[in-house]
Amino acid sequence: MTRERTHKRLEPGTLVKVNRSNDYGIVLRVKINWGSDQNVIDDPFCYEVLVKGKKVSAYGGMLTVIGDN
């Protein structure tokens, strides 16, 4: 199984690794990044990821895809 860093839209149910915490989680929801730091973060998608029973937000550049649904 290959691992890839992503800037594409992930589907809910995708298994990912959150790079900043080295934890694994599942994408729950896809949100569009309309925030004021759009110029700083070069990713149009923000994800709600379930990690250890808690919902966290992460951008695609912060995630490594482990497996697709």
C-alpha cells in the first residue's frame, strides 16, 4: 500500500494520518476553505477528521492518505 500526501478532495470514510500529531483518523466531513488565511494555506478543502474519538480540523496538506473507502 502506498502513502501519498494530498491536495485533492478526500471523500468521507478515507483513512488518513494527521501529520502534526502522527495520529490516524477517518475523514468525517469535507468543508470548503473560505477563511481569511486562504492566501497562507494553499488548499481549498478543510476536513473534519475523527481522531481518538474527537473531531479535529485539518487541511489536505496536513494529511497523509493511508486508505480510501
